[in-house]
Amino acid sequence: MQMRDVAGHAGVALGTLYRHFPSKDELLLAALAEQIETLRARSEQRPATGDTPSERVADVLRRACRALQRRPELTAALITAMTSTGDAPGKIGVHDGFSAIISGALGDHHVENLDAIQRVLGHVWFSSLVAWVGGTTPAGRMGDDLESAARLLLP
């Protein structure tokens, strides 16, 4: 992907694109944050299923994984942007969106240490995505690993 191509497709000048997104990674991180927000909105429209908090969290995370698997090349680019060095505001938006997805799946259920649990689940999800994109883990394993982590961390 070239920034010039993105600017042309969007119908804006290249300088305008760079004014809003100083690098390709920033652009991709903004796209990932938007995709995470879309996943969160969809999980509100179609709430997670399951009788326990861990089942509901596992359900919503499996759905999120399937959504990312539909576009593997884009997901690979997004993961690459997340692993780029340096601080990027988009990275915070991705983490915040992920936390909102977990909170939504939990609903009104109170969970102790929720911030730590969200952070650990985020790490498991990210490492699973990296392994899938890198070809060391089959797609179905991501959901299995996330379900295992949810069961271990949540009541």
C-alpha cells in the first residue's frame, strides 16, 4: 500500500493525507481502531451468548477473530502497524476499543481486577493474531486460546 494510492482513492491531496496521518502506520492504526469500534458496535447489536462471563467473553472474541480472518492481508498490515516502534495515539484507541468489547460482553457482571484481565486478554489476542498472521498457528487456534484465557481469568 502506498500513501499516494490511498490519497488518490480518497480523492484528497497527498499533503492532506499526511497532515492527518503522518505515516502509513498511523493510517493503519486509525483503520484498526475503526475496525475495533465496528466490532464493539456489532457486539452491542448482537450481544455475546453464554451463561458465564468467560463464555460471553469467549463468544465475542471468537467473533472478533473471525471478522479479522476475513481479510488476512489487511489484518497482517494492521498487526505490523501495531508492532511498529514509537508511540502512536492509534495504539491507545485500539486498546481502549478492545477493553470496551470485553466490558460489553461482561454486561452488568462485576469482575475484580477487570483492567488487568482486559490487559492480559488483549495480550493473548494480539499474540494469537501475530502467530496466525505469521503462519505458526491455524486460524481456529486463536479462538481456542482466547477461550482458554477467558476461562482461566474470569469466574
